[in-house]
Amino acid sequence: MAHVRNLDMNRKTFVNSIMESYFSRNAMPYWAVLLFDSAVVLLSYLLLYTMDHGSWDTMKEFPSVLATLVIYLIPYVLGFRLFHTYSGVMRYSSFVDLLRVGSATLVGVVGGLILCYGIPARAWFEDVRPREVVFAWLMATLLMFGVRIFMKFIFEQIRGGNSRRRVFIYGTKAGGMALAKSIRLEVASGFQLQGFVSDSNDMPGHMLQGVRVYPNDEHLVENMKARRATAILISPLKTERFMANEKMADMLMEAGIRIYTPNFAQRWDGKSDISTSQLREVEIEDLLPREEIQVDLDAVAELLRGRRILITGSAGSIGSEMVRQIAQWEPSQLILIDQAETPQHDVRLMMARDYAGIKSEIIVCDISHKSRMESIFAQYRPEYVFHAAAYKHVPMMEDNPSEAVQNNIEGTRILADLAVKYGVKKFVMISTDKAVNPTNVMGCSKRICEIYVQSLDKAIKDGHIVGETQFVTTRFGNVLGSNGSVIPLFREQIRKGGPVTVTHPDIIRFFMLIPEACKLVLEAGTMGHGGEIYVFDMGKPVKIADLARRMITLSGAKNVEVKFTGLRDGEKLYEEVLNDAEKTKPTFNKKIKIAQVREYDYDEVNTWLDDLLSISFEYDNMETVRKMKQIVPEYKSQHSIYQQLDA
């Protein structure tokens, strides 16, 4: 028995090696496919003629019979030429290819019937009966269909083996069908379709493209494992629904199922082909709960096109994305400022590579150096200023409050004053949710920035200061993937095997994608009339501990623990977007609200800032923070040495 089994295995190995050798070659040339199809037609005619006239008569008159059948082959060859059946590759045959073959053979049978009834009998021309023409057509068509389907099946088996990932597709409509088609047609897809997943009640149990449709329920993972599927592809028409279904995503991740989504720059049009090369494995940023943000970018583009625009912090996460988004609207000039030399050099390279047609000035400087900033405003005369530069790391500013004052606050005051002096149309300051009921130096410094630009805007409107600049503030929370944010940190900790460090089990944060945040900044900044603090709807808050666990699960890493390290200096469990006493009113975008806040007298604020700046140069941290608390009474320190000042 063992000898028989070994012989059978050797035979299978030999056959597989032959098939793999064939399928590893390029497709057959056009003439070979045409010759094969012609031979199928000719043999079908010969078989039907022999059945009708007998084998003896056929053999006796074989030369004449063969010549006659070649004439009947001519309409088929014309059909093959007309529908280009030979240009398709048999191993990748699709329904469209079979339709072409069927259309070509239809031309052949019509031509054959015309020959049958239209050509008078000749001594050299054998009598072919109409039923022979029809049955030969049926036989030839079925044979050509069958060979193509067989070749496709064998190729998929040879190509599949154990090397391709067995997958399900979530979605049974146009998007799911487009994905299934790409899996079957693309040599390098790397996937083998094992099933579809549907939310509809009427689809499960049916067959699509030869595989079963399964319901989207608690048995999904069980059904996938039964088919040895290790990944799921998300239809482009189901992406938003899947991202909003945390239960489904968690269930799949916990089972070790890989998740792939389309990586389109724009929404799928519902008609175009989808290549498996356009799929990417889902990342944690995709799974955070948030609604799609709609922004009237046409209106923004109309305002910024042909303008001179200055962006501070241009090398940072927000600033560099602002550069990319604004550059596509063809401003007349971009003046890009940052004090980080190497990242700013990267911005220079990006502009030269991607936006060579945009005139740009890449400047390395410190916004708190007044004389340098004045020379820049005097030389370039910007019309719009987007102020993203700031020290933003909470623990760093807790240890260096004087730097927070000199860079964040005084730097903003210098920029704002120069904007008025040199006739800037609009000044957009990017603030933070940490400015609301601040518990740390960084948040308080940004709140003071808000107070200053608002008081300056009011002073202009009241006629106390001559100018035309409109000052707008935008306030939002954490952005995904920004420098120093938790996601890159967690990703690196997981890569090293852990532990993943979280400050507190209950800490929560709001998150937004950098491009989404920048779009809202642009719309709010350009649409505002001055004096507003725009608050962004950040969606649902995310528990950081849950985020860490999902990232560990998604990575597939084993035995990586989450370690709680305690709240950092100045950190609070949750961020607010509005002060308790503040209210909001709606705007042109449902994701943007205007905060109604207390107004301040410009001269009084200016005096406060003069005193604060003077104290900061003494580098006495306690006295610097004491003065900040006087300016912002709601600033109450948490987990910080400055809590003693609140007693």
C-alpha cells in the first residue's frame, strides 16, 4: 500500500511540475489560440459529419470532406477576427471572454447556414446538412467554453496552492464583485477567494462566483476558520460601515484575521476596476470612531488662489500638511517659517519635488525674534498668515514655562502685531483643546495667545487700533500621527516587544486625522470674519488604554503587556473643548462651532503680557507660572509642582 501511495504521489508531483512549468510561461501567442479554436470547430464539424454520413463514406471522400469543412470554417475565423477571441488569455478567462467566443461562433453558425443553403452542389463540394451545422456550432462553442474554464480552474489551483492567502470579501454588490474579479484575474493578487460576507438577510446561503455568501453575525470568524480564511477584504462601498462597526473589527482582530481596505485618494466611482495592489492592511487610525468631514474646499481655494501666504511651524505635523493643501490651490507665493532646520530642509525638498511651480521661500528662524520677523513681513508682505508654530509637549513645557511664554505667547504677539502693521488680511491661529480649563503650562500659554489675538481683533473693530487684519482662532484636540503623539510611540513600543506605556487606565482623548484637521482650519480661518474661536467637533473620545490594546491585537504581537505609569506633570484624564461657562453657536459647517467667550480689553492684556515676558526672562519657574495663573484664573494645575500656587 505504501508503494502504491508513493507511486500516486510521484505521479501527482510529475503532473504538477508539468502544469507549473506550463503556467509559469507567458501566454500562448495569438496565432496559437486562433489555431486551437479553428481546430475545435473543424473537429466538431468532422465528428457531426461522420455521425450523419457514416465513417466509411467520410473516410472514402476524406479529402473532399476536409476541403468542404475548411470552407465552413471560414465564417468562424471571421467571427474570431471580428470579436478578437484570440487576444484573451485562456488562464484569465472571464465572462466577457466567453461572451466574445459565443458571439464569434454565432457568426460562424449563421455563415455556415448561409453556405448550406446558398452554395449549389459541386462535385468537389460535399453535402453538409443544416442540422450538422447547428450541432457542430453547439459542440464547438461548448468545447471552447469548457477548455477556457478548465484552463482557468487548473491555473488557479496551481497558482493558489498554499502560497496565496485565503480571504473573504465583505460586500456583495459592485465593490465586492470588483474585488473578486481582481483576485481571479491578477496573477500577483496573493489572494484566494473563499467566501463573501453580507449584511443583507436575503443573501447568505447563496453562491457568488462559485463561493458561498455568509451572514455578518457572531459566527463570522467561525465560518472563516472553517474555510481556512485568514483575511477579509473590505469593499469600497462598505468601508465606512466597517470602520463604524467596532464590534466586527474587534472580533476579527482578536481572531487574528487580517483586514484589508481600499487605499483610494478619492471615493470609488462604483464603475472602475479595482486592483488588489490598491489594497492596504488596515491601521489603528482607520478604526478610531469618527464621522466623515465635509469641507467646502472650492470656496477656500477661491480665496487663497494667487495670494501671498505665510505659514509658521511649516515643518511640523499640522504646518506641513497646511503647506501641502494650500500649495495645490496655486498661491502666488508661500513663505514657510520654522526653527527646526532638518525638518525644514525636508519641506524644501518636498516643494521642489511636488510643487515646483509654486514660488516658495523656506526660512529657518525663531518667531520670537522680532527684528527677524519684521524683516520677513516687510520683504514678503503676506496677505494671509496661518500660525501653527508652538511648543506643544505638555511635560516639556511644565519644566520650561519661560520658554512657553517667550515662544508661544510672545512669538504669537510679535506675529499678530506685524500682521496688523503690514496689512495682512487674515491671521489664523491654531490653538488646542488644552487651552480650555488649562491644567498645564502649555495649555495656559495657548489660552493667553487666544486672549491676545481676540483682544487685538476687538481693538481694531472698535477703532482703538488702526488696521484691517481679521484674527481667527481654531481649537481642536490631538491629531493622529502627529510628532510625539501616542500612536507612533505605541507602534514603536510594540515593535520592540513592549511594554506599551499608558499613563492612566481611564485617560481619554479626542483624535482627528491631520488632513481633516487642516481642512477645517482652512475653512474656518478663511470663512471667519475675525474675533471668533472656532471649536471643532472631534467626534467620540477614545480611551487610550483601549487604543493600546487594539494596536497590540492589530499588530499580531504576542505577550505584549500594557503598563500604567501614572499621569504626567500637568496631564488630566480628559480634555475639554469648551470652558464650563462658554456656549457655542453653529456655523457654515456642522463640525465647526463658534465659542462665545469672555472679551478682554486690549491695553490691559498688553500690560499683562509685558509683565509676564519680563518675569519669564528671570527664569523663575514658580513666579512665571504664578503670573500665568493671574491672567487665566481657571488655570488649575494637576499632577504638578505648581499645584501649591492654587492653594
